[in-house]
Amino acid sequence: MKILQKIAWLTRKWNLSIRLLDLQLHDGDNSWGFHLLAIRYNYAAYSLLAFECRLPNGAEVKQFVVDRVDILFLRQPLNDWACDLEENNMWSGRTATRLEKIGIALVGTIFK
């Protein structure tokens, strides 16, 4: 019993889940989609390949909506990069370069 308590104590701050394939067929959020090799680490989600969308239902969703796209675990790091650039522009008074503006626009478009 002491070994199990020690394992529980050493892993108390871990927050990790790994799913190989997750299919969503009109789940609780009315989403359709899939996640291939989805990893959730410290409440941030990463996927090798993910796509989620909502279909029009005539009431709350008026047209086809893509909610989430992730390719090669890039969604979270690129979103963090874009947020850091936007915060630097806002708080430091430095204007973004043309290349940074294009990068922020692309990340916002692809990985909302």
C-alpha cells in the first residue's frame, strides 16, 4: 500500500490524457469531427490531425462552421506565438513587421 501512496503523491500534479482516435458524431456541442492521436497536457489540447465542424441546423447554426483544425500538433504553439506577438504590439508600442502581420493573419485564419 505504501508504494501506491507514493505513486499517487508523485503523480498528483500530472494532467495528461492520450487518445488514439476520437470520433465525434453530433456530441454535446453539436460538433462533428475526429481527432487522431489527441494529447491533452495541462489543459492544452494537441492533435496529430484534428477537424471539428458544426452543420447548419436552422436554429443556432445558420451555416457550416469549422470550429477546430490541428495539423502535426501545430495549433497550440502557433496560437501562443500569435498571442505573444499581439501582446508585444499592444504593450510595447512596437509595430509589427509586414511578415509578422501576415503570420498572425494566417494563424488566425487556419487555426482559430
